[in-house]
Amino acid sequence: MTSNTAQQDAAVTDKARLATSAYADDRHLAARQSIYQWQQPRYDLPGIAVEQLTEITGTVLDIGCGNGKFVTRLHRDRPDLHVIGTDISAGILADVPRPVVVADAQALPIADASVDAVLAMHMLYHVPDIPTAISELARVLKPGGLVIASTNSDTDKQELDQLWKQAAADVLGITEGPSRVSLSSRFSLEKAPELLGRGLVDIRVMELPGTIKVTDAEPVVAHLASYEAWADQLGVPFASTLTRARELVEAEIVEQGSFRITCLGGILVGRK
């Protein structure tokens, strides 16, 4: 995973960008999610969340719920729970099971000590002030309430970082191209325990390593293309770099039989 510049971090957390070009609908998010169907071993992240909520009753708040993968699963597997989905983008909430609320994780419109568990799945890195968001999670939780968060490691998908830099270099005619924007680096698996520990206790980390192996360039290109909302931060012609990345992946598939990506994500669980 690359480290962002201050300008890129600002773009990753920009509310207007998040609510419109990045997540106006679930097109880009779904593209990033879809690449995991080629990962081995495969992890059922909504299933893991359900498992962690076994002892929870009452209300579960999913902040930054996106296209509702976790909300939908909880409605199916735990109909006894009152599940509320929130996101900063009204558009991406269109097909999420109700009730849903358009809300900023830094100022949740939820009463103090009113929910039994909070999900924050692959989203805290988008929050401008992560400690404030974590304070909000703790505020709305009942004593002993559970937080489940997820993110990626600083070492996640390094092959895609190298692919982008090489494609960018080739397009620009230079030795080493600029790095792509990292979404996870502000709240990576390595940084998350300390950040969550400011408002929670008993932090547990479940690492979820795997390898993605594809024999078609399309899933890789679709994943890279899902960063289009941040194209202005990359210092390279976006479409041309995608085209060159496709050529590089196709060449490696011909030579090696597949294109491999090493993944490391994780789930963190803590209590108030």
C-alpha cells in the first residue's frame, strides 16, 4: 500500500467527493468488492460480523454502510436486531434495506448510549477526523457495547501499487511513475488498534490473509478504474494508464499463467 501525500489524504476524506463522484451510487464500491471473488481463501466478511454479534441484542448501527452488504446480511440472519444503516452519500443508500440515515460519522444523529453494537467496515479511513469518529462510536454505544471495524494492511495489494506505478511510468515516459491513491492508509490494520484504543477497550485483531489469482485482466482493471473519483490526484492520464495497466497484466498472464495479488485485510473488535 502506498502512502498518500497530504493533498491525497484531503481528497480521500473530502465529503463532497465521497457523496458524489466516489459513492454517488455503488458502481465503484462494487468493482472494488468484486475482485475478492478470486481470492483464496475466501472470507465471508458479513458472516464474520454476524458471528461476532452472536451475544448482541437490540440495536446495531452500521456507519458508512455503503451498498448495504452488512445491513442486508443482518436483516436476513438476525431479524431480531434493529439495524440502522448510515452513510454520507444519499445515493448509495438507495437500495439499502430501511431504516437508513444520511449522516456524518463525526456527528452521528444518534442519542448517547442508545445502541448495542456499531459496525465501521472499511470506512474510517474516509473520515477527516478519525479520533472524533471513534469518540462518536463510543458515545452512542451502551456500556459494554461492541464495535466491529475492518480495514486493510499497509502491505495489502502491493502488486497493484507496483502495476500502477509501472503503467504510469510507461505512459509518462519516465523511470518510476507516481503512486496511486491509498484509501486505507490513514486507518490501516497496523494503525487501527491504537486509534480504536482511544475510545474502546479489549481490542482484538483478526488478520485475513489471502491471494487473488486471475487469468483475465478485466477484474484488475475494474479495480483500478474504481479509483476514478481520485484521478485528479494521480498526476497521470487516468484512462491511458488503465490501458497500459491492462497490457501489463495481459502480458504477465501470458508469461506466468496468471496475475497474482497478495492481500491482507482484517477485522477489529472492541468494547466500550
